[in-house]
Amino acid sequence: MPAESEQNRLPFEPNKKRRKPPKEKSEQPITKQETKAKDAKKPPFTKEEMAIPQIVSQRMIRRVAGFCGVPTALGISTLIVSYLLLTYAGIKLPPIAVLLVDMGFFGLGVLGITYGVLSTSWDEDRVGGLLGLNEFKTNWGRMVAVWRETRQKNT
């Protein structure tokens, strides 16, 4: 099982099984306040270990811009086109149709944010496909596995 979890581990995820340094024996008993102060000073992981690598975050931004930006731009252009059709051509579209088409495009824009992040290759060395279907499957599986693991720990 440990080999399987190592394969499914994110490329930039810190190792969970970090070995603790051996405790030094002291002559004086340590108070609770001193223990809390020591724990507060040293976080379990550094910011560099917890951060998403720059190249991966840039890749995510590009994908989110594409998968969110295009539907959002279409949603805005729907309003403009319907206004221009009414004003210059005299074509009156039903307001509910304009609303539904607009809501559809804006809804796709919201879903595009999620898909843009999950369809990105989280491996620094691998760019991934154009649409990112394989990366989406992999990252979605990782996310669901973490949800299940968290649910089992909480119950």
C-alpha cells in the first residue's frame, strides 16, 4: 500500500512521513508553555514545500483563462449582440432566451475555472494535452481519494 500511495502522490506534495528529530534529554522538566512556544515557532512544512511550483501555477492560469475566459466573453457578447439586433435591425429576441443563453455561457465560465485547474498537469516536467482530459481524470481521482480519506478520518 505505501508504494501505491507514493505513486498517487502529487509531484509537489510534501512527504507526510517526515521523521522527527530525536528528542534531547534535558535535566529540567519542560513546561506546557515552553512546548507550545516551540511548536508555534516551527511549522510542520515550509512555505516552499507547501507551494505549487511556479511553472504549474502559470500553466493553471493559462488554462483557466482559456476555459473560463472564452465562455465569459461569449456571455458578454450575447448581451451586446441582442442589444444591437434590437436597436439597429429591429429584431426583438425574447428576453428569456437571451437570459438563458447568457446564463449558460456564464455557467460554463464558472465550470471552466474548475476544469482549468483540474485539467492542468501538476507534474512540473510534463505539459499535458491540449484539452487535458487525461490530466483531469488523474487529478479528479486524486481529489476524490483525498475526500474519501478525510471522510474516513472524521468518522
